[in-house]
Amino acid sequence: MIEANLCAVPLCSAALSLSALCLLDRVRSNWQLLPRTALLSEVVNAFDAAERNGKRLDAILVTQSGRATESLLGIVTIHDIPKVLRELTK
């Protein structure tokens, strides 16, 4: 099985800074940042780890290097996991 990275799956894109979101979302952290070079297995592991810890992960926000000060490149939600799993099994 070849390990693919996030760039292999088309993502919704938008040009906005996440700094404001981080300031507004101090209490509820139902999202996680990952760099665009993150492996697809890291995406699955992030959703799995949240569930094992009794938390809900609604989205993974993708930036160039996984920092909130960067522009948003894409969003991965739980609804994208079937596509991610298909890519992992190719």
C-alpha cells in the first residue's frame, strides 16, 4: 500500500487567515490543523484519536505548514474519510 499525502485528495479551498478563528475558538476546539504534506493516514488517525478521547473532531484545517497564521488551503471533514480510505487502499 502506498502512503499518499493530503495533496492527493482534492480539497475545498479558500483564502483566509485562521488567526481570527483561533482567537474566537478558545473554548471549543473541534478542529485540528495539519500541514499540506500530512499523510492521509495522519488524517484518519486524528479523527480516530479524537473519538478514542471522547471528543468530536469536526474538521481538519489544512495550511501550508499547519500553522494558524497561514491561509487555509483545504478542509477535511468526517464525510471525506471514505474518499481518504479509498486513496489509502489503492
